[in-house]
Amino acid sequence: MIFQMIPVAEASINTLMKSIDKVIINPIIVLLFALAVAFFIYGLAEYLLSPDNEEKRKASKDHMLWGVFGMFIMVSVFGIMSLLLNTVGEDRIKLQSTGDYEIGNLK
């Protein structure tokens, strides 16, 4: 067949997911988590440095709340990615050299 002449990359879905997770997703998560922590610390500093101004205190409480919310979202994304990587295991889905795939036991 003509398809046998086309080279096929021998990689599994698990390898692809780990590469995407390592190179793209994790650095973005770390960056956004750092921004959320910085936003929270900014709100905390603003709250502590303006004890008399109620408007600034309310705005700083909002900054702290959104910082905590952002950190929660980033931890959740990290957990979801870990769950996906553990669910789609290398022993469950394998690509053959012909381009076909084989699905093993899904427990």
C-alpha cells in the first residue's frame, strides 16, 4: 500500500499529553498563580496601609478575594490536568506503527 511508505511517529497519547502539560500548561499555570499571589499581597498591603480610608479598604478586600479566587482556579486546573494524565494512561491507549490505535482495559 502507499500508506506504508509514509513514516508514522510512534508516540502515545500519554506522551503527547505529558509534553503539552510540561511545555505549555504548567508554565502558564505557574505564571498565573504568581500573578494571583501578587494580586493578593497587593490587596493585603493596601488593606494594612490604609486603616482610615474605608473605600480603599473595601477595594483591597476585593483584591484579596479575587487573588484567593485566582489561586483556587489555578490549583483546580492543575488538579484537572493531573486527573486527565492519570486517566489516559500509556497502557490503555496505544498507537500502532500503521497509524491504527488500540484501546486496552478501561477500569
